[in-house]
Amino acid sequence: MSKIPVTVITGFLGSGKTTLLNRALRSPRLKSTVVIVNEFGEIGLDHDLIETSSDSVILLPNGCLCCSVKGDLVITLTDLYQKRLRGEIPDFDHIVIETSGLAEPTPVMDVLLTHPGIKSAFVPAGTLATVDAVNGLHTLDNHEQSQKQIALASHIIITKADIQEPCVEFLARLQALNPVAVITDARSADVEALFRGAPEEWSDRSLGISLADTAAGAHASHRHNAHIKRFSVVRDHPWSLEMLRLFLDALATNAGPSLLRVKGIIHVQESPQYPAVVHGAQQLMHSLAWLSKWPSDDRRTRIVFITVNHDANEMRELIEYVERLSSRTRLVRQSCEKATAT
């Protein structure tokens, strides 16, 4: 049975998430979509404001999608899937999770990528972030959560452009925070296509590594986005499987909550035809997986990091240390094997 795609829609308070979602739900193609709403406040209202022809809107307990309700999200997704299998609820082929305006989507990705039961039944199908043209610059300047929402999105949707056209500085800020996201004006957006996006696939674009990223990461150090940093590490030579495992262990041990997201494609010596892929958020690392083929002719190891107050040089130094450790371990092993042979 195919995995069920899950689309996440995020965006700061008042940025137009519910309005955009209502537009999408009017499409007949989304009639088999379940919407999970998470609100921050004593009384939940957004689920009452979502226009839908069925009882397919579920309200999670109050609170942002963080540690306090991640367990509730797991329970909700599991319950939905099991009831679908037993035929106790109408069939559905897609789920949309609308986060609180004060939340960022990392905890949702944690659940989708790391929970054994969830990742076997569901698959991420994109993260949409709404940002309004009227208040967007002010929000990005004053609210780190808004910066995180933009930095982690696969699609950025600009709302309220009919009230105020997006200025050049605003667009530049969005591009600086997330150079690989698709930026769309809500007025012309194909919302059905946005919400019915295919499961995320590995590609050069999805990694989003450019020469500018590898050279200096100038965009990530923009004075307005000082807390959110996006940088990448590229290696021309393959890693051994041992080196890869050491790297994952070191990352889980040293990065912690400052690591919003890591995504990489790894050239492994022992399996040059089948690249390894790594996913992670904060200290939670998705189990190592393998692609059936390289997505392009570029066979370098490429890893993208999105961090909060975690310097790119520190991460590169960590990787270089692990590379030296792996090299010394290999030399010692070879020396011992040589001595045994003689």
C-alpha cells in the first residue's frame, strides 16, 4: 500500500494560512484530504473557520507542535491510519497539518521522519509557509519563529500582495533565508497543486547547494537573519561507511536543538552506485537510507544544514575532526592486519 502524503502549512500569526487552505479545499481533488489543526490558545477556533464539506478537520490539543503535543500528533496519525484500514472512516489519500502561527515545522518533520510507525505509513509532501507582504519585513525582524518557518519551507507563499506589493528588500530577505524554496504570489498560486504536491524527492535542487553556499554562505549571515544560518558541506572524495556512521554519531551528540534541519546525499566507498541519504532535525536523526540511483551526474557528498546560532565553521571543523579520526582508525587497522599477516 502506498504511503499517504502529508503537507504541512505554516506561517506566522495572521499571515493567511487558513485563507489559503480554504481556497485549496474548494477543489474537488482535495475532497479526500484530512486536515489536522494545531492552535495556541485556550480556545481553538481555526478548525471552525476551515471550510470543508465533511467532518475531516481534527483539532489537536492546545499548544504549539513542540514536545508537548508531538505525542498527540503520533496518536492522531496512527488512529486515522488504523481506522482507514478498518473502514471505520471514509477513505482519505492526503493529510494537511496546519501549525500554530507561533510554531515552526521541525517537530512535525521529526515525527514524519523518525517515528517508526509513522514513517512506514506516511511521507512528507512539502512544507508551505505563508508570509504577508504588509507585515512580513517587520515580522521577520522581530520574530525568530517566522524566520524558522521560512527557512524550512519548500514553498513560500506571499499573501496580501493585493494590499501592498512586495518590495525588493522583502523578496531579498526571503531569498536569503531560503534560496531553494519556490516563492509564489498567493494571487496567482495554483493552490490545488501546492497542497497536492508529490512526496519529496531527492534532487540537486532539493539539496540547494550552490557555489555561493559553499564559498562563504553570505546570505546566511545577513544582519537581519543572524540567528538562522543555512550552509553546506561538499566533499569530492567518497566517505567510508565507518566515516558516515561516525559523522552521524557526532552530529547527534554535538548539534542538539540548534540544528533545525540537516539533509544530505553521501557518496559511500562501499556502495558507489547507491548513494546514502541522511535526514535529521535537532538531535533526532532519521535512520540511514539508500537511493536506488544517483539523482544526477553529480556524485559528490553534499550536506545542507539549517541551524540557529550554530556557526558554519564549527560544523565544518566537527566534520574535519571526524574525517581525521576515521583516517587514523583505518591506518591503525591496516597496520594491525599487516602485522598479523607477517
